[in-house]
Amino acid sequence: METKTTTIRGLAFDVVVIETSHQDERGVLFYSAQVLIRERKTGALRLVRRTRVPGSGKVLARDVQRLGVRALDAFR
């Protein structure tokens, strides 16, 4: 299993994307992505989105970097 964590720093909070995948020579066996918001002051984590569609965590991380908080408006 491979776990990749991407942290996108913001002014008031950070967006943390945790992607877990397991692959063999034929392809992807398991994929899970969790999108968390971490408060800067308290360090509290809040789960915003969980998905099992391969590659969606990377796409969401790219959108948050490009659009900022507006990319998360659809999840609230």
C-alpha cells in the first residue's frame, strides 16, 4: 500500500489530501482519497470529502491550489 499526503497551506486553514492506493502489475486494486480541512489555530481536522474514484484526490488538490477556497464550496 502506498499513501501520499498533500498539504495545501492557506491563511486560516490548510487542506490535507490523503491518497491511499494499492497496485499490482495488472493495475489499481484499491484507491481511497480523503480531503480534510485542518484549522491553523487548533489543529482540528474535519473530513470534507471521501472518494474511491482513482485520481480524484490529485485533481481536487490541483483545483484547490488553482482556485483556493472556491473549489471547496461545492462540498459544504
